[in-house]
Amino acid sequence: MQHFTDNGEGLNCTVDDDSCLFHSEYRLYRVPCPFLVTCLMDTGHFLKGDNVEVQCVIDGNPGQILFMVKGELFPHYYFSFSPPHNLTITRLK
């Protein structure tokens, strides 16, 4: 496992092949693969703002975390993770 700071946004992350453990100021999130991220820059494959699915997290060269997206590897800092916002509707009229 490796610990790093993600995108300078105050989110820290610990990774393994099957999940990422993100924590912010108020909450801890274990996010199993696959999970959704948002592109922060154009990659040649995706445009800034696209939501894409991370299939796997790979510990690359020392200090580099790679996200596998559609079978290709990209540095983690190309993407931003936002915790899911769950809305539960119990009754509709």
C-alpha cells in the first residue's frame, strides 16, 4: 500500500489493486474498483470534465499511482474523485 495526496484538493488516498481509500477533512471513503472519476485535463482519449470509470489502481514507479481506464494507464492526477451523494426517496406522491 502507498499513501499520497491527491490533486492538492485536501484528499489523501491509500491504494491497493482493488480499491482506493480516500479521506477528506470529515469522512473516510473506501471506494472499490470500478469507481467513477472526473477528468481534470484533456488526455487525448478523454476531454476535461468527462466522467470515466477506473477499472484498477496500479502502483507504478516510486511515488506514481496509475488508474486503468478503458484498458489504458493514466497518472492519478489527471482525475478528480468526488464522493458519491446518496439520495434516498422513501415515498413518492
